[in-house]
Amino acid sequence: MAKVISCYIVDDSNGLGRTFDGIGGLSGGSATSKLLIGYPQQQQDEVLDYLFKPNFAASLQILKVEIGGDAQASDATEASHMHVEWEEDYNRGYEWWLMKEAKLRNPNIKLYGLPWAFPGWLGNGTQSPYIDNQKLANYIYKWIRGAEVYHNLHIDIIGIWNERWCDAEYVKVLRKTLDQNGYSNVKIVASDLDFGIVDFIKADQEFAAVVDYIGAHYPGVVSPDDAKQTGIPLWSSEDFSTFNDDVGGGCWARILNQNYVQGLMTSTISWNLIDSFFQGLPWDRTSLMTAREPWSGNYNVESPIWMSAHTTQFTEVGWSYLPHGHGVGMLKGGGSYVALTNADNTQLTVVIETMSREHSVCIRPFLPVYVVVPQNVTFQLAGSFANVDFLNVWQSKLRFAANENSVYFKFLALAPVVNGTISLWLDVDEIYTLTTVNTGNHGKHPPPPESAPFPLPFEEDFENYPLSAEPYILAPQQGSFDVVSVGGQHGQVMRQMVLQTPIVWCQETLYFNASLNLLGRFNWTDVKLTSDVQVGAVNGSNGVFIGIRIDNGGCSTYAAKGIFFFIVPNAQSFKVTTDIKGKNVLYQGKSVSAITSDWNTLSLTVKGQNAVGWCNGVQLFNVSVPASPANGFVGVGTDTYGYADFDNLYIDGSMIKETNQGKPLYFTGESFL
């Protein structure tokens, strides 16, 4: 194949392109950062540095977080600041903590909040949050105000409802509410779905006036002409979602450039920020990096971190792209380039990528066939950049042959610019940054500890948590679980807090209006689990359960199978079932002597094809169980929404057995080649 030789002009003489709004990561949608808050301090700080510290690694410029709504949105639920209408609590969850850590490292990082789900009281018995637009606007305003009052966090950007209907009348009410309460500086993104919102913007000038950014998800690097013609900045407000190996790195490198080259999108945000949830839950490693072992401190810095650095370390929010044909465009041999400059045109950064289709496939949408070949390129600097003498050259090279290692974000040289030109030989699957900015750095911490199994025996009495915290090591799949104080011998306990069905993001969760909280490893098969349980005296659930070999989570929690031990204290009844809905009963009965209306200690042992259950030391059943599912998580939960308390969780480490049988929950169904 003939080598391509071509020249490209980098010139601001005819003005500039659109304003660069930043590269970001998304924590939420949901609970994707769940385990990070429980990491040992040293490794936690290191991970946060790789994500947020300027001139170190990814150096992210935007942090987008979920505004918790007490409902599942992918990997776990996130807690609302208002479980019920009559109370507010701004110490729940971990997004406040994460935003503070990001701001600590980069005070200039932009903060962006978006709800996936809402507590049920906002819907007045429906699945719409728009029943009372003012009530909904107040709910979002309170979250923004709570961030400022309780955490000294200033929210920059707010969204409407992730990938769901965007009600124009509500957006107008939200804008008015924010303005009236001193938050006119908070910008609004609509609709965090697709570019269909443009039709409503064109038809409604009042609506157009309150939309600061048009946010689309997974746009495939293109946007329609009518979106570009609105004059409103376009964002890829959720993108990537691809396994974070080197192909994932290629995907991220390609879309960071081409979202602007082809789609004029001035910001790209990765879902998700970090895989910090239990392995075996859906969407494994679709993240910028991986940190899912708080017990060991192990983590992995993946290739998308360094693909981010090629842009983020050499730009700032507020810089401008150069015009197409004068610093932005597609390369003749395949690939793309973008040039950006600061406010006074004294700095220049050019990012070049040559990612092949085979090695840059994102999970969605389908990627059309194209070809990239090795090529010689020359950049001719003109206008404000005509007198640039040297450019710093940074390179990443993704390699896919056996026994070859990729190169990530390597400083090559301070290269001379001769007669206003600089030339490069570009191979396939490379990314280069040419820049006048001298502060680039391939940051590095000492290697993290080795990976280790989940620690056993496991015990948790919740005494070491602040009140309202969500226990770090559990992953609520439905319901929301806060640490509360009950006094007496139990002190602090974990309470299920959801009283009514939330306004959900995962429609499937409506098949199971109850709660589940998981922990452990997906490949556990023989396990003994013990927990103290109590149903709330007021607004309590009907019953509670503990479970082993739980084979499903995420939006498919309703379909979970395993071995579940239910009790209904007020009826002094129990049952053992093979499904979370409690329909497939292996054995059931009553025990007036064993089951009380106060605290009960439940214990369930599953070994091979046998299950034994005890309540307060009294054996209630000893039954044969199906061979499938052979393995799964352990968990606790309720059979309806309502208050229920859990304490003194204990997993006996002496009998744990693991298996590789069973279907993992990794999501692979949308890969395109």
C-alpha cells in the first residue's frame, strides 16, 4: 500500500472554532464508584490522583455524578438526599465525597449532576417525576444547595433525567427556580438522551433560551446539521462504555478527537469513570480504570487514562478549537487531528489519532468500515503560531501483536519547528500530542498491592460508620440502605430506607418492588451467612431475607435465583425459596417458639445440594436444593419496601467453596465488529 504524504494548515488568521468545554468522567448510573470510598487511604489517594490530579494522568476537567434516586440504574442503587418528602440528609452516599476529592486535586474541575431515578413521593403514585414541576425543581435545587451548604461544593451544570423524557415546561421551571434562589450560574444540559431535543428547541424559543448545552449519548461522533445550527454548544454527555483494554483505549482516543471533527461536540464524558463495583455485576471494566478490591488495595491504571491525558494535560476548559481546514480535520490516510489554543492565542496544542477500525470499536453505535494507513504528515503553523520554534511531542502507540507492549503517553522530544513546519511519520493505532505547553507529565505511583480474595471470615456490625452512610462493602441492587442508630445492644445498624416504589430508570425493577443488598464474590458456592434482622415497627417491610448463590443484579435483580431464607416476623412464618420473589418454595412453615416480633438472628448454610436454616438457634429447615445456580453472591433484603434493620452480618470463612460454573453477568451483547 502506498504511503500517504500530506500537509495540514494550523492557522487562526480567519478566527477560531467552538469553545472547548472539557473531557470528563461519570460516577453513577449507577454506583460505579461504590467500592472506592472503602479503599485504604494510600491507594485511594493514588487512584484519585490518576483520575483528577492536573498534569499527572487523566487530569479530568469534568466530574459528572448521579443525583441518587433510591433506584437501580446499572450496578447498584444510589441514595436520594430525600428518601421521603419531609426530610433531607446530605451525608448519604459517596458522590459528595468524590466531588470533594476531585476539587481538592483540581479546584477548576467542573461538577455536573444528573438524576437517573427519583424517590417515589415525587410521582404521586405514577412513574413520572413531572406530576408537579415545581416540586421536582425544588428537589433538584435542594441538592444543589445542599452541595454548597454542607460540602462547600459549587455545582456548575445540572441535567434533567438520564435518557428519559425531557419535559420542556419543567426545564423552564427549573431555570426560574435556580435563578430565584441565587443559582443563575448553574448551566442546564438537555436532554442527556439524543439530538431529538433539537426539534423542541427549534419550536420553542423560551425553551431554547434556558438550554445551555445540548447533551447527546453515544452519538457515534456525528451530530445532525440542525443541532449544529442552533448555536447551542453540543456535548457527548455520555460516551465510551467500552471494555477498558487497548481496544477500549483506541475507542476513547478516536471519539475524543472525532466528536469535534465530525460532530462539533465540545465536551465528551466517559461512562463510567471507574470500575469500582463487584466483579460479576453488569458492565465489567467499561471504565477509564479499575479499582474493585478495597480489601487488598489493588487497582489497575488502564489505557483510557493515558488517552485522556493527550488532551486534558495540554488544554483547559475555555480554550478554543481552530476552524475546520485550519487546524481541525480528518487525515488523508485515516485518522483525525484537532488543534486548540488559549484565550490570547499564545499556546497551541494539536492532538492527532490514527486509530484503526479494528482496534477502536466502541460498544455502540455501529462503527462504519474505514481504512487507516501509515502516513507522513506535515503541519504548517501560521497566524499567531507562525513564530513557534519548538513543540513538545508526546506519543502513545497501541500494539496488538503477541509479545508486544503498548506505549502509553511517552514524551518523545522537544521538536524544532523549521520554517513554520513540523513533520511526523504516523503509524496505525497511534496518538500524538504536539504542544507548546511544557507541563505534561506521565505521573506514576508505586505499584499497588497484589490482588487478593475477598477477606474471610467477614464480619460487619456498622459501628464504625458515620450516621447516614451507606456501608462501603455492600452493593444495594434495589432499595437504599443507611447506617442509623437504634441504641441498646445493637447500637448502629443498617436500615433499608425506601418506603414506596421509586420512579425508576430500569423498568424491569418494577417486577420486584422490594430490596436486595449484595456482597462477596459471584463464584461462591458453599457458604454460611448469618445476620440479625428486625422489621420496622412503623412503616416496616412485611418480611426480610438472607440469601446465598444469588445469580443476578443490576436491572435484572427481579430475575435473581439462588437460595433465599425469608421470615415474616408478625406472622411468625418462614420459607426457603429458589427465587428472590419468593414464589418457588422449597419449604415453608411457622415457628411460634423461634420467630419473634423483635430482633431475630437468621443463619443459612448452603453446601452442595443442601440448605439448612436457623432462626435464633432453632433449626427451621434442612432441604435439598437445585444444582443451579451453582454459585453467586450473598445478600440480605426485604420482601416489600419498608423499614427493616440488619446487624452483625457474618460470613463463615471455614466452609467457603468457589466454582467457575454459572453464567457471569458481564455485558457483551452490544459489541460491534
